[in-house]
Amino acid sequence: MICRLLTSDEVFATAHRRWHETYDTRPSDARFSDGRTTEEVCALVDKALTAEAFAKAVGNKSWTHPSCDMCGQTPRVVVQIKHEWSDKQQDFCKACLSQALKLFSVISDADATP
Ligand SMILES: [Zn+2]
């Protein structure tokens, strides 16, 4: 198991590249659900120098912040747990991980140790 912190700085570092990989082939006059065109949003994205500015440009934090796999919230930091020999991974916010860890308080350490 590999356990580490995943931050919004790390997610934001690849946001511009991922955005352009997704939307560069989309027609520039195609509209998003809020009515703005691809060209308009891409212009704002290219000017965004912070995660907050990028999130404001696209209308959500999904491109710039980690997402908790349990609650779907997008905090600045999550714990990422990865399997060593596969691509399986899950991200957890502090609230969800804390709630899960409380379950161990009702059993002995011996019962909880492999
Ligand atoms: Zn959560």
C-alpha cells in the first residue's frame, strides 16, 4: 500500500494540459451548459494562474482540486491510498477518513491487526 497526501497544487499543476487535451478538438463555438462558448472558457483558463482562478473560469473545482471518493467533496488535500501492484487507488477527505477510523475504537488492537 502506498499512502500519500494529494494536494490541489499537484492537481492544478496538470490542469491546463488536461483541459486542452479534452477541449482543444471541441468546436470553438460549442457552448457549455452555462451558455459560454469553448473559446470564451479556454481564454479564461489560459489566463488562470491559480487553482482558484482556474476553478472560477470553468465553474467548478473538479480540474484543480482532489476529490474525495466517498463524499465527492473537493478539499485542498486528501489522503490517496494506492495498491502497490495495480492502478487501483482511492482518495479520501479528512472527514470521511476520520469517520471510518472511529469504527476501530469499538474493537481491540489485536482484532484490528492483520
Ligand atoms: Zn469525503
